[in-house]
Amino acid sequence: MSKEKDQRKQDESLEPVSPYTIMAKLFAHVSKAVVDRFGEEGKEAVREGVRAFGEERGRDIARRAAANGKPNDIHNYLPHYDMGRSDLFEYETHYHPLEIEQNFTRCAFGDQWKADGMEEYGILYCQMIDPAIAKGYNPNFEVEHDKYLLKEGHCHFRFQMKDNQVDGKQKEEEHNHTKKG
């Protein structure tokens, strides 16, 4: 590394960091300690903790929507999401009739885990958090997270409401069919 590059890196390390950076570092270090001590069982414990945390966040997002008189359907998920986005996140959101698709090319958490060489621990969070938040928000809301910034260089999500649920209710024809049966 050149002397100039070393100096720039040192100068940057003296600047205050975002709460995202601090939380990413905390998660990675705690996860590493648990995995180092307990191995595969430790990984499962970390995943379970992330799942429980995510479902709690999802229930809070649903409560936020309800407080605004909105159902916990696909249309009210992102507008009531609990975490603001900063310029540390770069993403595109595309709304399709029965799906929300997001692609993140920059993520404060993933970027930090990569910078610190902690991808092995960060992925434990990434694999669990969004499906868990969705399930807590609505048991019929599912997320397909098929690409990860820590592996493929970007995160790709497809959010879908299962069981024909639209606008907080089942489609009328499904509802009527169920009543008749």
C-alpha cells in the first residue's frame, strides 16, 4: 500500500462512523465469538436470534401500519418500514402487480462486513433477517432473497404475499370459494 493511501485510510479511521457501522461490527464480533465457541450450534443460535429479532421488527411494522389505518399488506410494507435509509444504501425498488422487487448494490452492513473480512458472520444475519421481518409483518408475506452482497456483490429480493392476499384480505373469489366449501 502506498504511503499516501495508508495516510488516507488512517485519516478516515479518525472520523465518526455511522450507527450502521457500529452495529455491523458488534454483530460480527458477537457472532464470531459464539461460532468460535459453539461451532455449528453457535451458527444456529445466531440465526435463531436474528429470526426472533426480525419477526419482532415485522410485528412492529404491522403495528405502525395499523396505527395509520392501513392493513399489513404488500402495499404498506415499505412505507411503514422501521429503518430509514441513508446514502450508505444504494438500491432500486420495482413494484409489480403482486410483487415488490429490490436490488441493493450498496449496504452499510454488508459493506462493513466485507471491509472487515467478517462475511462468514454477516451472512448469518443476511440469510435470516428479511424473511423473518416479512413473516412478523404478515404470516403470508414471503421474501425470496436469492443474491447476497456478501457473495454475489449485490442483494436481490422478491417480496410476495402468498395465499392470494391483496389489500389485507383474501381475493373475493377465494373467500367465496372457502365459504361454500
